[in-house]
Amino acid sequence: MSITKEKLYSLVKDIYERNVDAHKGFLKAAEMAKQKDIKLFFTQKAHHRGLFNDRLLSELKTAFNVPKMEGTLTETIQTPAWIDPNMFLDASEEAMLQESLRGDTAALKDYDNLLKHPNLPSNIRFIIKEQVTVIKLDRLKMDQLISFFK
């Protein structure tokens, strides 16, 4: 099955936009967390997503000849978010970790779907695979942190 360059661009851009939202969610979770180790964990997740977003945006511009991208469309259209920043407003640390786990599970599904496309530019494929590895490691850490609440 062949996929058009425009559709592939749309899939990659969607992942970028969702990561921007996830970055905001992790920053909010870090702000709301009371325990130092959980605050540090969310701060690191936000940092990783920020770096990933910078690299992915750069590759999006290069691979698809996009001169400029600003903001996210997820604020104006109904795309399911991986991480809902508003969820953390009055949430317990365990609930924030559970939401992060849920969001990362959804992200991995989206990444796996994108990686199935043979026309995905190799630089973007590499970045996506790198992020999958980071998310999988984060999930192990989340499982450990969640186990402290049980």
C-alpha cells in the first residue's frame, strides 16, 4: 500500500503536535508533584520531549520542505491527546503517573503505526525509533514509581 507524501507528512506532524502537548503535560505534572523523585521524573520527561520535538521539527522541515511551522493544530481540532495537561490540576501523584503511562501507551501505538510506512524518511525513522526507546524506558520507571503507591 502506497502512501502519499502529504499523508506521511500529516502523520509525522500529528506526532510532533501531540508531543508538544505531552511536553506541556509533563511540565504541569512536574509543577504539581510534591515528591522530589516524581518531580524530577516529570521534569526529565518534559526535557526529553522538548529535545525530541526540536529534532523532529527540524527533520520535518527538511524532509518535507516546510519553510515554517508554528504552534499546534491540536489546540484547534479534536485530536486525541496523549497527555492531557488539565488532568494534572488536582490529581494525586499516582494519578499523574497513571495518566502518563496511559499517554505513553497511546504514543507507542502511534509510533508503531508510523514506523510501518516504508516511505518514512530515514532520518525521521531514526528519531522516532529513538523516542520509542526513551518512552519504553520511561514506562519501566513509571511502573517502579507506581508500585510505591501500592
